[in-house]
Amino acid sequence: MSRTDTAETMERILTIALNPAIDVSCDAEHVRPTLKTRTVNQKHFAGGGGANVARVIAELGGRAELVYLSGGTTGELYDGLLAQYDIGRHRVPIAGDNRIALMVHELSTNFEYRFVPEGPTVDPREIEPVHEFIETFEGDYIIASGSLPNGAPADTYRRMAAVAQKKGIRFVLDTSGEALRETVDHAKIFLLKPSISEMEKLVGDRLDEKSASAAAIELVKRGAAENIAVSMGKGGAFLANAEGVVRMRSIHVREASAVGAGDSFVAGMVWWLTQGHTIHEAFRFGIAAGSAAVMTPGTELCRRHDVLALYENGVTRVHG
């Protein structure tokens, strides 16, 4: 592992990106099969769940440490894109190439077309430096966000959560599939942020808001997670913990792109907690950050002034 910045002290937030992507966004008048699709306004960003979370924290005025996997020619490009942000970067080299994701905005319909490759296959030994780094981290939060790469053991996030619990660090998880199930079943999570569709896969049943709330409370009662923030798209979100369930409606904004809204939500919640606010105020701030991300095109994520304006004026509690 190589340290790629010169910061001398560890920060309070560590984010994990095990399957990062170069996010490419562009516009096209029409998207049609077979014919060439001419695009304009092409932009490149260092993406992937943990990297997006670190970018948002930097935008909000904080600073996170990021440990991430990077390899091949595309990995070099990814490193360069990441260097423009005020993030403590810790690169773990892998043999494979970082993936490239493409988002095309069709101007004639306002539709988004998102092409997300699975990414490289990693050897489990390539992830060991990440575990070793977590063992040495001293701070308040570890945020594991995003999918596991092919080849990564399903218990990867579970191991991280166990170390965080041992060290008294709050562990935040935003993932899906077997990685989500494995961690929820065997570890203690401070903040879990699934979508309602991810909750459905977790419990193996279709859920509406009422049944999703009940499922979340059951997970809290059995000790799987202290707080569960479930996003429901335009239906808003709810927060479940030992105090009960609080729901907040979504904020009406002019929608440009939904890319990165979930990562902005998580980053907003955690950063607001580090500023001394309660979990419920952090939940409100997370909704503002997620809504602000919807206002930006492509994969630009949220902007600080939008988040603060929406937090002050746009977030309303529906019931608790």
C-alpha cells in the first residue's frame, strides 16, 4: 500500500472503496440501437461508493481518509481524478484494471442510460492491506459503501465491522446482496443505509412502508444495527432505531440526475454527526444531501450551498 498524500494525522472518518469506478457522463440528443450515438459534455469523475462519500464530505467542508483498490492503466487515471479532492488517499494496488462506468443523458427524452460493468476480479490476498489499514485506524467512523468486487469474500465487510466494534469505532454500511446479508447476520452496525428494494432482498419478501418499518425495527431489536435509514426514492425515507421510526418526505427539487444520491445521503448523515448533531438531525441533513445530489447533472454529486439551503428550508418530518 502506498500513501499518496502528506497529511501527518489521521482523520475522524475513514471510507472504503473496494470496487471503485471511473464515472463517465455525457449528453446525447438521441440514443438509438446500431447507429452511432454522438455525445457532448463528457465529464470524468472518481466514483464508487466509498470515493463518492469521501468526495461529498470534502464538499461539505470535512475531510475523510479513503482506502481504495486501484490497478492497471485505468487505475492510474482514477488516481489522477481522485487527487483533485481534499481527501486522505491510501491506494491499495491490484492486478486488475479499475472499471469504467458510463451514464448517457438523452436530451430528447430526459432519460438516463447507465452502463455499470462488474469490475475486476480480485484475489482475496489483495484486500488484506485494507484490513490491515483498518486495524491501525483511529477515528470515529468507518464507512463501507459500494459493492464488493468479484473474488472478494462475502464476509469482507463483516470482518471490518468486527474490527470497528472492537476498537469502539462506529461502522456504517451501504451495500447490497450477500455482503449486506453476511454483515447484518453476524456483525453490529451503527448505521445501515439500504434502499427499500435492498430491504426486500434482505428479508425475502415484498415490502411497503409499514412492513419495511417493522422489518427494520426487528433488525434493531436483534442487535444487527443501531440505526437503519431506509431510502424510498420519491417516497422519502425513514429512520428506525430504539426510539421508534421517523419518516420524512422527499424534497421536491428539479431533477437532473439521481446518480450518487445514496452516497450523498450517507456522507451527509455521517458528516453532520461529526459536527455534534443528533441522529435525527443527521437524518434530516442526509435527506437534504441526497436531494441536492439529484439537482446536479451526471455524477457531480451534491453541492454544499444546495445541501444547506434544503436542510434549512426543505426537510419536513411527516411522522414519528
